[in-house]
Amino acid sequence: MAAIRVAIAGALGRMGREVARAVGQDGELALVAGVVRAHPAVVPAEWPARVPLHVDLAEALAQTRPDVLVDFTTPTVVKQNALAAVAAGVRPVVGTTGLSAADGADLAARCAERRLGGVVAPNFAVGAVLMMQFARLAAPYFEYAEIVELHHERKLDAPSGTALATARGMLERRGRDFQRAATPTETVAGARGGELGGIGLHSVRLAGLVAHQEVLLGTLGQTLTIRHDTTSREAFVPGVLLAIKRVVALDRLVHGLEHLLELRIA
């Protein structure tokens, strides 16, 4: 069977380089292109010399004809990248957060029109996906909930896509809002964080962190804490490789790695 041809948008970013390394080591996959915002003055030594770097996505797709485009770019360009991939008959695997619900619906409609698979995942770490599912499972049994997500200082959006997906999944499972503890006096504005359906959302941005999330649930006389820590970006790679291999057999867009893992706990 021919290797799955892979292009990476955001190729020289931290995740782009991790994915490139992993794709290059997988006999079922072939890295055919990288897409960058601008040609670097010096190409990193770990980037495969035989794989071209493009600044124009449409050109890269036309010239290298990948089966899959992996996107780890920024919220400002991710939607247009994914739509361009679908228009070219290329399956998008999106790890960039920042897509709105409307953006996701638009992308799903385009994939459906072309009967083309796609994957959008707020988090590719299997442990993080399980954390989200455990939180969803617990949501009906607790009255209060808070989510604290912690990321490196370069992360561009807040709250994280994982935190939003966790909160939305909890609310869907619960079927109603959580109670929100009133705080009549807030001496520092924003100290209680953001809110979605009664769930407090708190974003920490700090050098030295990678990606971490804690879900705290409370009810009379007890609390439950569910936490996941990513200590290296290598944690995301197995999920990305799984998505690349599974997306070629799909004929629609799926949201969340859990659909590829066939989790049935919630």
C-alpha cells in the first residue's frame, strides 16, 4: 500500500517539527511538504533536506499533492488553511485552536460536500482526551465546576481550546448550567475568571509550562479533581499520527480525537 502523503502547515514551529520528525520515522507515511509564513534565513538541521518548504499553501498543495494537511499554525489563518485543503481535495487534520463553532460548522459542510474526511482536535494527547471524557461523565453529579488551564507564555488564545471543549462537553452531558458561587466583592477585576454555563474558566500563561489542565468539581461535602499534565510535546504525536492514518478512511469531519479512539465511557 502506498504511503500516505503528508504536508505540514506551521512546519517549523515546535509542533510542526515534532510532527515532521515522527512522520519521517513512520513507514506508512511520507512527508512531502512544509508550509511556513516566510522562508527562514537558515533551515533547521532537523528539517529533511529533500522536503521543500513553501510560503504559499495553494502552491504547496498543487505541486506536492498530499493526501493530508496537518495544521499547527495560528487562530488567524487556520480556517482559511483548512478550507483551502478541502478545496484541493486534501484532508485537514487540525491541531490549531481558535476555530469558532461557526468556523467548525462551515468546515464540516465543506467536507460533507466533497465527501472528504477531516479531523479537528483541541488536544491530541490521549491522556487529555480521557480527562475531558472523565469530566463529562462526572458533570451531572456535581453542582459547581471550575477549570484551570495552564500553558506556555507563547500561547495566543485564552481560554484554551481544550478548556472550552471540556466545558462544552460537561454542559452537554449535564443538560443544564452549573451553579456559580456569587462573589459580592471582587477587589481585583477578573479575579474569578471567565464563565461558561456556570463553569469558571481560568487561564495561566507562564514560561516553563507546556500544557496542563485541572477540572475541579464540587458538591455537598466532597470535591473531585481531574488533572492532566503534558511535560513534552511528544505527548501529542501519537494522536496526530493516528488522525493522519484514520482520516483517509473518513468521508466527513469529526471533532475530537475521542471519535477515533472509539471511547464509549460518556
